[in-house]
Amino acid sequence: MNSKTVTVGLAAGLHARPAALIAQAAAAYEDEITLTLAGKDPADANSSLMIMMLGAGHGTPITIASDNHPAVEAISAMIGSDLDAG
């Protein structure tokens, strides 16, 4: 299992629009991808609702895990960036 912990770079955290973009990107991979916040159950990265329910705000560390290393890297890059910018 590959995993990577990144800090949420989105100024408003993982709200509806970024969560939908992340879920859409995760759906492109056949492997299961999970997002975990300390003290919470893992969330399925294919579900924007589950991503939002994590309540991850700006600066929060979140762990992305999957058997698919490129998927972990891609989702990590999205979470670490500001998807609302530009």
C-alpha cells in the first residue's frame, strides 16, 4: 500500500467544488483510494460527500493511500494545491 501525507492547500479546505474535482480524478483509477484525517475513519476518494465529511480545513494534514502509486501522487498534488485559485 502506497501512502502520502500532505497538507490541505485549499484556502477554504475541502469544500464542495474541490471535493467533486478530487472524486472525479479518483474515479479515473480502478484501485481504491482513501483519504484519512487523524482520528477519523478513512473516506473513499471517489465520494465527494465522504471527502467533505472529513472536515479538512486549510493546513490540515491528510493521508492519501492506495495500491496505485500514480493515483496517490495525483490526488496528493490536488489536495496540496489551491484548486480554487485561478
